[in-house]
Amino acid sequence: MPFRAASRDNLKHNQVNRSNTFMRVAPALILYFLLSTFSLAEVADPQLKTDHPWYPGELSCSTFDRLFATQAALYKKVTGRDVTTDEDKALASWYWRNLHYAHGEEGRCDWFGEGKSADAETNRDYWTGLFAHGFGLCGTTHAQYCAEMNALLGQCRGRAVGVTGHNSFEVFLTGGAYGTGRWALLDHDISTVIFTPDGSRLMSIQEIMPQLVMLKNPNFKPDRQRGWRVAGLHDDDAGGVYTSFGSAEYLAGYAGPPPMIHLRKGETLRRYLEPGLDDGKTFVFWGRNYNTANIPGPERSRTWINQPEKMFNAKSNTGHHDGQVRFTNAVYEYKPNFSDSSYKEAVIEETPDHVTFSFRTPYVIAATPPNNKEWAIYDSGCKNGLIVSAKSALSISVSVDEGQTWTTGGPDFTDAVKGHNQYRIRFSAPVSQLKNADISWRTVCQTNVATIPHLKDGQNHITFACSNQALISAGPTKAQAAAHRVDGSFEKGNITLALSPPPGCKAAHLYAASWNASGNPPSSSKYQIDYSADDGKTWKPVVKDWSIVRRPPEPNDFWSQSFCWGDIALGTDHPIRIRFTNSEHRSYRKVEAHLAYAVPNPSPTTATFAWRSPNAPLRTASHVYPPNAADDATWAFDAGQNPKTMWVEYSAK
């Protein structure tokens, strides 16, 4: 397919002019400006859940309310214990995390525009970590876990803790044996909790240290552990790390917007449960290439994932099994129809000489690296993350900073978009020319296999829900947020962003977060996030008087940063301003805001499962859900014996 030669285009987007406030707001306010001229027909936030006993899928865990209900039910089924106390809530959460998130080195994004790759900050967003990556080093996963503990138990009730050669986690429990409150080890990265010798309660790291020689032994009074093996991944894990108590990280991660999929007419999303895509040998990922058993990409050989039934009351550790869990893929295919107005559903700008489309995913755009080095995903020459197909020569460019800068070339734009979760793609031609170009493009992302719906033996009962909400985002990168700035600055600790729902649509929900410079030791600053629906005349709080709550005992060193985050329901068709402030005017490393809006005319969703049984060909089953389906449990089918789920697909009619 002919394309113009690749080059770097640093021209500013022609709709962006930072010389005045109005034009700075313009990219947010004109977003989807064309859509008011026709009726939308799109699929926004489809979710599925099966009755698989361990891995039912995203509808079981895509919000904290759903997640905690799923955790409680699983914990009760497996242990027989109700989830009413702080201790049982924490253990149910820890148990579920062990079964859905693995230790491993995930790929990084250049959040701050510093030109970094391997040395960039890790992802600290809970939902991105869980749904897009599924892997993280100890510091990464425990930072993200702070957000879950905040939602489950309250402000600063969890903290990431530095120990010897490891980053662990503690939870602050109250009631019963914990009285008014005590810290307790809750380390899912090495699958370890430790009870007192009499089994009455969980112990903190400082309590464990003097008795480590005794307590690290999985065979020491195993009954006191109530079915939770010490050092569940490897018998030597606990003894090597809980020998020091070096640092604490309060509010070390955050919860951004929940994982929401948005498909337009002519678009499909297929999620594979094994690496390799359709041909079994196209490996597209975003993480370290372990190349275990000659399969490239991230994996974990010691984990409870894919053997969840073995964890509770385990008599031995997980064992080492090559590729026990691996990365998986989410593949978007989009073929806009330029013969009618449906293509406008994804358009954010159209002029007589170009058309610009938007793309956003809850997953992370992946890459096939150009070589077999461990971190070749950061090298130039990656492929298969974003590929455009067309019959005729076109000038095409993509942007990952809201149109501030553009990369031209193609047909493979992977190097420009890898590691991100959104982009704009611009075709420099009128619609009359695009009609005959037969354009389509494919975006391949990495996702977590444990959050994809699985099928079980025999009859499968499927539940479907669709909120009919889509997202407009200012972030998560600093550049993406800066494109929506209308006042203030990151450095002065007072910055305001603007977002607007499409014409004819109502803003339904707002999600916002800030990455704060909070000091070592943590400052007493009060952090605030407010919003305005009347151009800044009046403000209402999203998060009010947010602060770091410190609880002794504490180590002598602290992480000098923290997060503030929150969300609020809305119901307005006005532009929204989001203001981030703090009482000490401490600088922000970055901020982000995400506006969920209700699509006005949702279309039906076709859901399809594909699976194999031993010595049998591939089988599929499909069902079409009406546009306003909510917790629809009418679909059921028999998958036979020992079904192996291959892929799950959504498509927009």
C-alpha cells in the first residue's frame, strides 16, 4: 500500500493557539462538534460476565462496588467466612489480587514528556494496572493497591512499605484483636500474610522482624495461618525481605476512570486469551520480553493465576511452570463508512482538506519489537500496534498529545503510539477522496487475561450490561492534560482544565486525579479538586480537604509524592472546568480529568465467544443485545466439556 515517506511533523494543530484563553479551551469545546448534525449509533461501555467460578470477566470487577461484592462472594465460597470485619475484607481483597495480578516488569509510558522509556515512571493507576497490564513489579502493584484499600477501608488505610530488596504493603485494621487500629502485612506480590503464633490476628512488618526465623517457615504452626501459606510463591521469599523497615509510601497510587470500551459503527474489539493473535505467532506486547519457552513477551512462572483452586489451604508453593500466566491482546478493527454520516461518530475535526478521528482504550497500545532484546519495545522499528490500510496513497499523521504535534508516515504507526491509550489520526484529504480509499485501521493492545470472561464446562450463563457512556480525557500524560489547560500552572499548584460533552450529550460523570509533590516527610497540605459547570462562576467539590493521614509506627523515610483522586456524578450539557489546588501551593507533577458522557442513540451490541474443546474444531456463539440492556442475563449456551476460551468479541452494528 503506498504511503508518503515517514517524517516528524512538529507543526501545532491548527485549532490550538495558546496565545489566548478562548483558543486554549477550543480543543475541548469543539470536540465532536460535527456530531450535532446527525444521530449517533455507537456501543459505549459494553461489559460481560460469565458464571465461571474464578474468571467471570470485567462486569464482575470493573468498579470498586462490583469488585468488593465479587471478592466477598468468592472468599465466602472458599473459606466459609463472612466478609464483615476489616480483617476479612482485607484478606478477601488480597486473595482476589493474588489470583488476578502477577509480579512482572510492565512497559512504561513517558508520562511527563521527558523523552524517557525504560527509566520513566511506572504506571500508578489502579484500573490501568489491572486491566491493561496485569503485571507489575512489587513497588508498582503495591502502589496501585493503595487505591483499592482507600476505597475498601478509608483514607490512608494502606501503604506501600520499603523492606530489604522489596516493596511490600501494610493495611491498617481495626476492631476485634486490632482494637483501635494496627498495621498488618498484606503482601500479594509474594503472596504472604503472617498471623501471630496463636493465630489471633495478622502481624505488622515491625512485629515480624524479630521473629522472622520462626515465622518465615511455612511449616511453623500452619493452622494459625487459616489456610494462607506463608510465601505462597516460593518458600524462600519471606525470609529474605522482612529484615528491615525502611520507607513508607502513603497514597502511592490512584484510581482513574473505570475501564470503559467505546465502539463506533463498523468497529469491533476482540480479546484473545493467549498470545499470538489469530496465527498464533504474532506477538504484540508492552513489557519485558522474557521469551520464556520461546514465546516472547511478559509472563510469570510462579503465580496462582490459572491455578486458583490451589491457593487456599495450599500444602506447597505455586511451583515453577513456564508461562503460567502470559500477556494477552485486545484488538480493535475499525472501517469507517464514508458513504454515509456514520463515520462522524469518531471524528473530532473535519475540514474541506482533512478529517481527524479519535481513539481511546482502557488497555495499553502494544508493539512487536524489532529484535529479541529484553526491552526492545522501546527501540525504533516496532510494528503491529497501529496499522492503517488503504487502497490509494494518502497523507496520514497521528498525535498522542491532543494534536499538539504530529507524526506522519505509515502504514505502521506503532512507534508513535505504543505505550499510550489514546491517539488522534488525521487523513489529509477530503471525504470525497476518502470514500474510494477503502480505509481501515487496526489497533493492538495488551490486556490482562484474568479480566477477560472465561467459559466453563457445560451450560454457561452470560450477563451483559452497557452504561451507554463514553469518555473524553485530558490525560493521563502531562501533555494530554496541558492541551486542555485554561488557567494556572503545574508548577504553582493551581491549575484548571476544561472538558466538554459533545453537542446534544450530557456529562454523566467526572473522574479526576493529581500527582502531587507532597514532601518527605509528608506535608500537612490539603488537596482539593473542584468543578464548575458555569465557566468558573461557581465551584463544587469533587474532593475536599484531602490529606495524608499518618499512622505510627512509621519508618524514617518516605516517598516525597502522593496522589489525590475522586469522582462525582454530573448531569449537564455545559462545558466542565476542573480545578486542582492545594493549601501549600505545592507543585503538581501532572493532573488528569476524564468526562463520561451519555451517548444519545446507542446501537445494539453483538457479543461473541469462541472456544475449543479437546480434539474438536473452533466453536462460536453470538448474541445481539438491545441498546439499553442492563444486567441482561437471558443468554445461555452449552460449551461442552473442557472448553478452552480462545477469544471474546464485541462489535457495533
